[in-house]
Amino acid sequence: MSSCSSEEPTRAEKWQQEYCTKLGAWQDAKRATATSGEDVGAGDGRDDPSSELDNVESAGQAAVTASERLVRGDTHRGGTIIDDTVSAVGGDIDGERRAVSYCGSSGFETLVDSAG
């Protein structure tokens, strides 16, 4: 049994890192969409907003899926991280702040941007 307990922190850290990486990717996709939205309007047809929104949605779903793994693997957190992630992906800046804070307290603050 001692081998299981020694593996748990490593597994938990991997899940935390995966989550924070995916949360950061969602933030990047969201920011890219917001930035390109400022450039839209020239009518050149090069930017496809629906494609960019699909990227944000896909990245958001990946972050939610990663948060579900944390919930299953970390009984101390309960459903909080998944709730915060779902809220963040839904556009709640406070949910995003809490999710980013989780990454900071887990030691993966460099994988995400500050919210706001």
C-alpha cells in the first residue's frame, strides 16, 4: 500500500498541471478571439469568427474535462474546481479568477494568466 500513497502526489500533480495547461490554453484562445474580433470588419474574409469561437469552445471543454479529473482525484476539493471552471468558460470573471488562483496555489501559476 505504501507504493500507492507515494504515487498519489505525483498523479495529483500531473492532473493539476494538465488542468492548468488546459485552462491556460482556453485563456489564450479566448484572448485570441477577442483580439481578432477587434480586427474584424475589414471585410477581407480572412478571419472566420465561427472557427475561432469553435477553438474557444473546444479549449473550454478540455479545461472542464481536466477539472472533472481533479474532482475525481481530489476528495478535499469537492466540486469547487469544476464549478469554477464551468463558470469561467461560461464567461464569469470571478470563476476564472478562482480557477487561476487554484493553479497558483498548486504551483502552476506560470501556465495561466491572471484573470481580469
